[in-house]
Amino acid sequence: MDIKLDPSRDDLPLMANTSHILVKHYVLDLDVDFESQIIEGTIVLFFESGNKFKKQSSSTEETYPSESNEACKFRMPEPCHIPVTNTRTVSSKVGYNDFVICGKGEKDTSGKDGNHDNQEQASGISSSKYCCDTGNHGSEDFLLVLDCCDLSVLKVEEVDVAAVPGIEKFTRSPKLRNQIVRELVALPADRWREQLDYYARCSQAPGCGELLFDIDTWSLQIRKTGVQTATDFPHAIRIQYTTKPQGRSVTWTSDQSGRPCVYTMGSPINNRALFPCQEPPVAMSTWQATVRTAASFVVLMSGENSAKPTQLREGCSSWHYYVTMPMPASTFTIAVGSWTEVKPEICSSNDLATERSFSPFEADFRYVGGCGHMEYPCRFQNASATTQEIIPHRVFAPVCLKGACQETLLPLIPPCLSAAHSVLGTHPFSRLDVLIVPANFPSLGMASPHLVFLSQSTLTGMSQFCGTRLCHEIAHAWFGLAIGARDWTEEWLSEGFATHLEDVFWAKAQQLAPHEAQEQRELRACLRWRRLQDEVRNSPEDMQVLRPNKEKTGHVSDSGSSVIKHGLNPDKVFMQVHYLKGYFLLRFLARRLGDDTYFSFLRKFVHTFHGQLILSQDFLQMLLESIPEERRLELSVENIFQDWLESSGIPQLLPDQLVLLLEHLLEQRTMNPRTLQRLERTYHLSEQDAEVRHRWCELVVKHKYTEAYRNVERFLQEDQAMGIYLYGELMVSEDARQQHLARRCFELSKEQMDRSSAEVVAEMLY
């Protein structure tokens, strides 16, 4: 491999060679065994190859050590084990019974680590020492590298997709396996149902030759003897494997009612201990999964469909989920437990009409133009979906929390979904399940496509805590999921946006008056400011940086592998700097533009970049282009990088800090004009937001700084909603010039003023 890791460091490796070959679709066929606490089965990966995957990093510098043949040598083969027929079939999917294959297995020859080294003799391969090349250039065998850890891999084989009955109906080359896969993954979006059906059929096809593989701490490495390029490497492979009870991608535990359950908990290593995959975000793929478990359990997944169980035999059920929107493998989520669906006691027919589901199958999609992402059945191109304020939703919880969910959580979901739609527009996902996870869940919430985990802590007390957390997770549907970070070190693109939007969503969900919403946002900003100050004082400086890779952000090695800085640092899980510092950056930008302009831009940004991966500069460049040049005040992408994203600590004198500074100065008995002049010029006070300018005008009035009376006049005429108090200050001063200024401004503005406000001001002046 081309990445050498220092065990003393806390960086997370992404090992998959995505520059050479990409997974386009996964088919998982799994059994969940609570007695042994393992998940076992098969995963079939469908690939697409080509140098086009390097286009996002083609201009980057080589940032990691070059590939080393020595690093990718396979283990020497162990004594031969003759394959024997396994009594367990490789796949027994439900719903595709017109093509069922009973596969052959192999006796487990795993070593101490549980990994099966396939034998050269068993496949008729010579036992000579061999090496490999992860690229598609040169004379050595091509090596497929997948991210993988804490798994026991038993067998890897090529899938004979040419053996699928009926495959000739959509392919021009029914005997060429790789060409079949190329045509399958390239089917247009309006044939998504047919595509899923053929993926399922192909996944059950017989094997046509075992592949050599080896596994190390962070990766699974696969090759086929004599295949030297990614183009010729098998484009459909099946991996038989089991998870380990101590695997770090899933948690086996008991729910609040004492019943066993298992779920993915947002591990720092993501899903590589659940199934072998390509973890780098650029590897955006679709998937479908069949999961079998005891009939008493409910299987929830991040799929588009609201799956219902199919009984296979007495005491055993099967659940099937799928997605048609390509997303990184890290977004795959599963939770299996004795969950109870929480339903409202009275169901309104109007609500049901509003929440009607729009599946990709029935939607009238416009596939040409309109969106910048790769082709898929997109809700932004569905006129009915774009107007759907409240998507279908369900709530699941342990039975002992059913009452609390009915009382606290269930009533909040419709107004929060509606509020989010009013701010950002089209919901990216067609439905939402909310699960109250076990008490050992390490955070207050986690968002995945179509599925949100919430902590039981959100159910106690008044609705404020639950509502704001729910709004935060709903915001991730747009920022974090539909729009993802191309470099995972830029977490602020997900968490900063969700933190900023939760206040906006929650205020609208409560239907607060504008001044009430403003008061609520200011209070929460104050609390966050104190938390951020505490965190900055008590955390290492290098972990306070939102863009730690600086100019190398988004760069990968030639193979596509990379390292996530601090990705394995246990302290990072509990840090909020990406939430809070990102929040204050967005608050600063929103106040600079004004809320109406900023959120109008945000809707445009969402429409432009949904279904894609971004870097910080994508957002900032588009934002600054929307600001008139005269209002930018030397604001640039480079300045924001330097002040906010690539520096530790807190940028100096944000609007909130300026307000605090000016309030402090208002307590001073006297200030000389020269000091006030320097203050105005240094901080461009006349060009700041209304909150800052209001404090500045108070300072001008208190100290009779006549050079800035023009700022007071402008404020009284342009910011009438906040100027009433300022009229009082001008009159109380008993300064003739200030009183004249107040009366003159009122005479100029009174015809346009709100009647109640005009009456109040008139009483002050006359």
C-alpha cells in the first residue's frame, strides 16, 4: 500500500484506490445473529473503471508516499484445503425467486485473526511469489484495495453475470461479463427499478473463479492473476465475510427495555467493520440490502423504501431496502432491535394528504438539465416533490419510551419538516424514520439518509431541547448528506450549517414573531459563544482548525488513498469547534448580507450543489459572487480561509464581539473624538450590521461626536424597526443640535413609518 501509518498518530487512513476503479453499487445479503453477536453473509460489488475518476485531483501534488510493491505482497499460501460443499447457501434473497442460486462455500481456514487466506492450489494458481500494482499502468497484476477492518473475510470470487437468465435483453454483449456490468451501471435513471432487479439477479449468479486476497489492519486487497489493468479486472465480485463482536462499526447492546439490539453508531472508522467498501467520499454509490433476523426484531436502514418484513420460515423474517441516489458508503446505516412504531392517537386525513409519498417510480422526473450531479431519480426534478412540505415519517422506540415519544417527539416532526422546507426548499429524501437509540449512544443525534437517530435525553423536559435537536438532524439532509464534504476534514460544512440552521428552523416551527425569533437566536448565540471560548481555551490549537490541510484540502495520492487528520483521535469526538466556529462564520456572513439575501442565496446553493461533494471554496466563491462588490469590504475567500478556517482560536472582533466592545465603551463616562474616529475607521462601524451600528449610534449620541451624526441620520431613516429607542436617546440628552436632528429625521420619515411607531416617537419629540 502507498500509505505508511505511524501507530503513535491519530490519523484515519482511507485506503481504497478510487482513482483507478469505483464501486457503483453494493448488494448486501446478511444474517444478523444476536446469540453470537455477528453479522454474516455476502456483499457483491459492481465496479466502473477509468482514469476519469482522477479528474478531481489531477492537478494536485503527490501528498503521500508513492506506491510500493513491497507493501502489497500477499501472504505465502498455507497448506491446501480442498473446497467442500457448504450446507448454507450463499444467498436466499426474497422477491427474486425466479432466479435462485445455491452457492458453494469453502471450509473456514481462517487464522488467529479470523481472516481466510484463499489458497493458490485450490484455484489452480501456482505458488510462486507474486506482487501487485494498484494502478492500471505497468506489467504487474492490478490490485483492488477496499477499506476494511475488524472483519473475517472467508472467500472472494468473480461473479458470472453472463449466466443470469434474460441478461441479453439489455446488453449488446451477453457473453462479456465486464461489458454487461458497464451497461448495467450506465442504465438511465428512469430505468432504476429494472436496474435494481438486474443487480439482484446478478448478485445471485454463480461464481466463476476465486480471486486472491489478503487483509491487513485497514484494507482488503484483491487481485486476479494475469489481470494488469482496472479495465480488465472483474467488474462484479462477491465477498463472503462475517463481522466480529468487537468490530468498531456497530454496537451490540440492550435497549431501554432490556432487549438486545445492534446499530451503527457513527464510528470514526465509519462502515469498514460492517462491510468491505470504498470509504473515500468520492466513491458515491447506490446499494440494496436484504437482512434476515429473528421475526421479533425490526430492521431499520437508511433506504428509500419503508420496508415491511417477509416471513421466510417460522421465527425468521427478511427485510429489503434500497437507495437510488449515489452517496458515500459512510452514509449506510442499520439498526436492528425490538423497536415499537410510535403512532399518533388520532390521525388527521389532512396530514396524510400532505405527507403523501412520492416514490421515484411514480414521479415525473426531468432528466435533462437542471441538476449538476450524476444521473439519478432526483426529487429536485419532480414538481410534486418540490412542493411537499412534510415528507412521510415514522417514529420507532423501545416500548418503554412509547408514551414519551407520543407526547414530546411525534408532534414536533411535521412543523420542523415544514419549517425546513420553507427555508431550503425541496426535501432531498422522500421519507424519514426517527429512532430513539439505546442509552449508550454517544451523542444526542445522528442523521443518515431517510433515518435519524435521537438520544433518549431529548425526550425529557419541555419541547425546546427535542425540537432544536430534531431541527439540527433534519438540516443534515441538505448539509452533510445531499451536499457532502469532498474532504472529511472540512466537517464544518456539515456541522456548522446544521447548527446555524437549527435556530432558523426551530423559530419557524414555533411560529415566533420576528422579534421573538431574534431574541431566541441572540440568546443561543451568547451561550454558544461561551462554549466556544471554553473549548478554545481547553483544547490543542491544531484541533481548532477547520481546514487543517489548508491548500492540500481535497488532495489525494495517485491511487486515490488519503489520510483524515485527527480522524482517530478520541478527544475529537467530544469537541464542538466544527459546530460552533462554523456556526459563527455563517452567522457573520448572514449578518453581512442580511438574512433575506443570505437564505435566498442558500436555496440557490442547495439547488446548484445537491447530490454533489464540495470544498469550502465552492460555497464561499458562490456566496461572494452574490454580494455586490461595494458591500464586500475586503471580504474574500483568501481572507476567510486565513481568519476562520486555517487558524486556531476565534477570529477577532466578530459582530457579536463588536457589540460587546461598544456596550463596554458605552459604560465609559467620557471618550475623546480622536478615539471615536479611530474606532470608526478601524472597524468600519458605519458598514457593519444593524446591531453593531445601533450601538455605534448610541456611542455617537452619548459623546456628542458630531462628525458621525450622519450615521445617526442614516440609521433613523433606514433601520426604523430599531430606531425608536435612539429617538429617545437624542431627546434625553437635552442637546439642541441632537433634538433638532431627531425632529428633522422624524419629519422626513413619519409618512412611511408604522402608525404605532410614529405615535410613540411623536410623544417623545413633542
